[in-house]
Amino acid sequence: LGDYAITEAGFGADLGAEKFFDIKCRYGGLVPSAAVLVASVRALKYNGGVRRDQLAAENPEAVVAGISNLKKHVENIRKFGVPVIVAINRFPTDTPDEIELIRKRCGEWGVDSAVAEVFEKGGEGGLELANKLCALMDAEKPEFKPLYDTGLPVKEKIELICKEIYGAGKVEYRDRALKEIKTIEELGMGNLPICMAKTQYSLSDDPTLLGAPSDFIITVKEVRLSAGAGFIVALTGDIMTMPGLPRDPAANRMDIDGDGRITGLF
């Protein structure tokens, strides 16, 4: 129905993109033409050690400190042979110097970038990104390949994801997880792709470990077979398999009056 089909692979590229490439593209026979890696000044400052209540304050030093996280995500996309562009999701509190820092680093990595201001300006705010993305797809052709062969043993597939994508140095398994892996392989279902369940706040399974950590230990506490869906779920750290609401959901501040005026959305 259109010249381009665009899909969102949520959370960090270590989660959504890896699952999209290794599970969805594999089953669907899809070859992505390009990937848009969305970053923000706020997220990089957070990865640079800034408290959440201080993210609106200008702090180029924190952007520099946290930009290793973005670099790791760029490297991860490239492992799949997919051309990548960085979209800088601009917030009103971002300063030109902070934006320029990100663009400069992207240039050093050989990656183009574009400022996305769609939230504030609508479609017009996405024109730079759209034009650069189209140019990227015209100039570069994907050499797409999944990270692993599904015929590998379950533990080997898990460890490839943890070490290659997350940067872990070692994967440890609880006794329960080892028993579940053994059962899955005995059932002849060990050749399915892996769906990792991990915190979205860190490349590791520890949400407090920010930036681009390396050589850490990931603990797999449980392994579940989702035979109908066609994958094996490996649960790490303290993670739920269904997303939960924050302590203070935004819905608590939303309302609509008798005249149909909505308040509390922003």
C-alpha cells in the first residue's frame, strides 16, 4: 500500500531490534532495508549518571559520558548487516551544543544522524529524518543476517546474545533454568530462536549498570518454552514478562470535562 513499510521494535536495540532481527525477520523471511536508531539527549545524560530530576538541565559533559551507550547500539545494529541512521528525538530542553555533540560523535562512527521534532512540529519535524533515511536506503544495500543459527544448543544461543549484543563476559544459570533447558532439548524443541526477557534500563540484567558496561555476569533464572509462538524465553535478573504501570500512571492526571475538553495529556 506504500513505498515503504515501517515497524517499531520497542525499548533499546539490545531488546526490540535483536528480537525483530532474530525472530520476526527469520520467521517472516524479511530483509530490513535500514534501521532508525532513536536516541535522546535525556537518555544519554541518564546513562552518563544524571538523576532523572536533573535531566532537563544543560549538561554536555553527561552527554559525552553516556554516549558510549549509543555507540554500542550502533555496533549492535551493524552486527546484523543493516544500514543504520540515528534519529535524535529532540526535547524542548535540549540545547544546540548537546545536539551537536551527538551529531559529531555519530559522524566519527560513520553514521548519519537527523534531528526529529515530530512531537512538536508534526510531519514537518520529521522531514530531515525521512529524507536522510530514503537517501541511506538508496545508497546502501543490506547484507542482513541473523546473529545465530537456530540449530545451535540453547545455552550457546543465549550466550551469543548476552556476549555479542549485551557485552556480558559470562552467563550463569540457576539450577531451575538448566533443568528447563534440558527438558526443552529432550522434547526436540531446542532448535527454536531465543526471546530474552531483560531489563530495558541497562545493557546488562542490572538496571543500575548504565552506559556500555562490559565483562559483567548475566544470570538466567528461568527458561520457558513458548511452543505456539515458536521461541524459547530466557528470563534474566528481576524481570516480569508483562509490562507494568509506573507507581503514578499518567492516567491519574487525565480528565475530560462536560464540554469535551481533555486535560492532563502533557
